[in-house]
Amino acid sequence: MSVPKDELEKIINRLNDNNKVVAKSFLSWLLEKQMDSEDDQLTPDDINALEQARKEFQAGETTSLEDLKRELEL
């Protein structure tokens, strides 16, 4: 299944700033996994983990990478 690039751009443009941070992290992770093996696809466990992470983010139970770096003085 292919998704038109402009459709992805529309979705990204509609995200608020906090969700753009999450989307960037996820897309970076996805690209890294893609480079590891072009044949790999998300497993049901991966999808469940992403859904759980989305729920935690929406509930305010997450810490941004920037806040974590600041906290760890990195």
C-alpha cells in the first residue's frame, strides 16, 4: 500500500507542536528500522506498543526528549 506524499504532509501540518515532536521521533525510528532491513514490517507487538505510547502521551504521562536531556544534563 502506498500513501501519497502530499497526504502525509497534510497530516503533519495539522499536528500541534507536541505531536510533531512525537511524530518526528517515530518517523526517525521508522527510518532507522527500515535501513536495518527493507523487508521488516511492524509486528503486532510494535503496533500495540505504539498505541500504548499514544495513549500515554495523550494522558500527559510522557516526558519530551528535550526535558529528559535537560534533566540528565545532556
